Amino acid sequence: MKAFIILTVSLVMNTSFAMDKVIYGDDNRRDIYDTTNSLYLELAQSTAAMIAHSKLTDKGTITEISGNTLESRGMCSTIRFSQQITAANCSGFLVGPDLLVTAGHCIQSMSDCEGSAWVFGFAVNNDGEKATEVASKDVYKCVEILERKLDRPTQDDFALIRLDRVAADRTPLTFRKTGKIADTQSIVVIGHPTGLPTKVSDGANVRKNTNDYFFVANLDTFGGNSGSAVFNAETGEVEGILVRGENDYVWSDENGSRCRVPQQCTNDACRGEDVTRITNIKTLMNM
């Protein structure tokens, strides 16, 4: 498990944001409107953002989402997505009509379960869109933790939860049930880096595939991506859950102003990003 990074009070991050990630090679993150791959767009419909109830305001058929921009959180104004809001604590994905998977460090108790909603459709669907509201029908509550693991010796990290109702108009994702992902397999991750609206990030590969509980990849991910589904880029099948990685941001002096920019590594450098194997979730394997 990675140590928590202590910043100034205004930049203190919660447990989920502290599980850091980073950029490898080119920054492959894309908004929904900027994604042309039809398979990835379909998969994105079944991914969700974990957002605190305090950031959601029910306005009837619409629910408003509030959050600070990346720039207001101390990131440099010149970085990508600096003016988008950050609202999600973690990411998750649908695996049954009312079942969702996320990282175990995202939901550690029933208090965590009950303290946040799971929101589908928190995304920038058109260029210039602010992503500050969703249809209220796409906001769900966590009502039960079916299986969870956050184990220090093995670093196993996952949670399977039940939502308060069937997710309407959303298709549960297919996932690996036996064996393990191929070495160097191309993969894609869909989730909420640093709490941003949905980002699709491809162009990554498995780097290390020897551990029984997780594999390591060069995915472009950040805190907030914790719980994101990591897909086989060829089949669209879920291979695992994004849980840990390299430090997200580094300090920079931009025009005399101290702010933060994403840390960048070459594709084969830095520690890599850890992905819990989906096959570790026994309840899912027995479905």
C-alpha cells in the first residue's frame, strides 16, 4: 500500500484520492465526446462515479453536481481538463442488474456505503459541456456490501456492493471468470481520474503478470480512478479493478506560480499501476 501524500490543507485528499496513479508515455485520457471507439463508448455507459451526497442536489428529474475545478485545487491552469469539476471520490462498474464493483479501499464500512451515491452519466458528452448535472434516475444508493477485501499481505483490494434498485438502461459488463490476462495484453481503463467526469484511456499494456492477486500495467490513471474497470481492449471483457499506482502530480513553478502538473513516465518506467484481478471476487465467480 502506498503512503499517503500530505499536502497543504486546501489540497488534502480523501482515502480514495490518495491511491495515486500517473501518466505513462502520451496522455491517452479522452472525454466521452472525444472518443470514437464504439466499444469503449458502450462500456462507458456501465461505469459509475462515487460522489458524496453533499455534492448532489436533487432538483426533481435532474440532479445537480457540485465540485471544484482542478485549477482551484492547486493544479496548473495549463494542464488538460483544468477547468472541469472534480466530484468523484472513486469509480465503479456494473456487473449485475443491481450489482457494482469498486476498490475495497473506496468502501471500507457501511458508513462509506451509505455516505455516497453511485452516479452514471457523469461525463462531458459535448465539447464545452460543464458536466454539472445528470438525470436523477441515474443516481443510485449503496445498500449492501456483498464481498470486500483490503488485505495488506496480498494487497488484494476490491468491493462488491448492491445498489438500491436495478440500474435502468444499463447493461452489466462481462468479466473474466477463469485464467488470467495474457502477458503484454492491450488494455483500456474507464473511470474518473482525480474525480473528473468520465475519461476513457487506452494505449496501455500489461507490464507484469506474475502476482496471483493483481497485475501491473502502464495505464494513465489518477486517484479517483480507484475502482475503475480495466478492460481487455480487444474483447471488452473486464480483466480487473484499478487500485494503486505511482504518485499523481508533481510541483511546478509556472510563470512564477507554484502549482502541480501530472507526473509523466515513459511506458516502461516508474512503478506501474496495480490492477486487482476480477477473478479474486468469489461471489462473482459463483454467479
